[in-house]
Amino acid sequence: MKSRILSSSSITGKNVYNMQDENIGDIKELMISPDNANVVYAVLSFGGFLGIGSKFFAIPLEALQFSASDDTIRLDIDKERLENAPSFDKDNWPLTADDKYINSVYTHYGYKDQRTSAFS
């Protein structure tokens, strides 16, 4: 069976659920490297009330599980670990490919950064 492909617009704005089926936030953006045309990470909005006070989190795309049956996105991580993840606010996005920051994101979620030195 061939895997499906998704458009960025079909992912952005989607709610993300944990494994307990709790809504933990929504995908704001996909951050793409123009150097190698790869998605570096997804931006998840989490916390706050009605969008006020929420933080943005960089999530490796590999950490997100995309369901083919019900079109949901899941992140297998508890809320406490997410609250302690590298984050940024809506007015201060990391727009450069800082290797130290991106490596800390991947390490926090238990993934190895697979990028080749596109940002060096």
C-alpha cells in the first residue's frame, strides 16, 4: 500500500490530540527549509484560554501521528512534558534554522534530527 501525501493546508489549523483523546492544541504552521525543501518542524499552539496566553511549540513532524481513518493528528506525549518543551511566543518565532534550538526540540521529543548540514 502506498502512503498518502498531505497538503500543508490540510494540516494547518487541525487540532492535535494526545493518546487520551484530549485536545492539546492546533497546528499553526509547517516550517520548511528552502535549502533542502524539508519540513523542519510543525508549530503547535498549546495552553492559554481561548488562544490568549498560549505558547507555540516546535514539534518534529515525525512525532505527529496522522490517522488515515478519521483524519486526526495525535501526539504521544503527556501535557507535563509538552509544557516543559522548548517554546516561543506568537510574536517571537525562531525564523532561522538555529541548529542548537532545532536539536533541542528533536532531543526533547526523543527523535534524532535527520537534517544534513543544510543550515551550517
